[in-house]
Amino acid sequence: MSTPSASTIQASPADGQSVATVRFMKLDDRATIPQYQTQLAAGLDLAACLPRHDVPETITVHPGDIVKIPLGFACAIPAGFEGQVRPRSGLATKHGLSVPNAPGTVDADYRGEMFVALINLGRNPIDITHGMRIAQLIIAPVSHANIVEVDSLEDTDRGSGGFGSTGL
């Protein structure tokens, strides 16, 4: 079985940073493979791929709406890393467009088409069109924890103080 052609995106690491090679495979010829917009950008920009299947050419996100936007590609994130889907700061601050589960997580073993869930927290409708950069993908290392069930936990100064317990 042959491997489909895919683009490889690599970053230039700063001292002490690890670099993950993330493989992207277009599922739609019109899809935009994510790119860093500047040499030191943390996130890869994610662009809408419209129209797709039963998705129209333009998706209007009304205030309070949550929509799922197709990206037209699948990817392979290496073991030990995850993809964190985050809002783009300009869309969030100027228009209230955000990611409802921010950051959304893309696990290293997911191989399906990528989508971005968007929520309009603003006051005006926002039109999403083909090729529009709608979110960003951060590739980050993942740590797994050893899970141990115990009968009690050690005391701390904070104790069981929850939300707002340390002040405003």
C-alpha cells in the first residue's frame, strides 16, 4: 500500500525546544495546509475549506451560535504531542469569534478530517468564507501522569478552597 503524498511542516527550534514533524494530507484539493505566518509564530493558521459536503459556500455565525467548520485535511501528530486549537486573537478581540472548548485538543491518534468549532461571542453576525483563517493550531508536548487511588491527601495552606478562594 502506498503512502498518500503529504506536506511536511517543520519549525526551526529555539535552543532547548523539541520539534515535532506533523504530516498533513489534503482531503479536498482546495484545502489550505496550515502555515506559520512568521518565523517565531507559535501557531499554525487554520483556514476554512468551504463549501464541503452539505456545508454552504458561506457560513454566517450569528451571536451565540456554535458552528463546526471543515478544514479539508487530516493530519498525523506524533506520539508525545497534541494539537491545541485556539482562537485567532484578531478575530476574538475585534469580532468575538472564539473556540468554545478553547483550547480544543487534537490527539496524536486522531486521523479524521479536522474541523474547528467556532462560537460568536460578539454582537454582530460573522461570515466565514473559503480560505479564511479562522483559528490556530499549537503543537505542544503532552505529559502522562501515573494515576494512584489513595484514602487521603496531604493538607496544604489552601486546602479545599476553590473558585475565588485566593482573592480576586
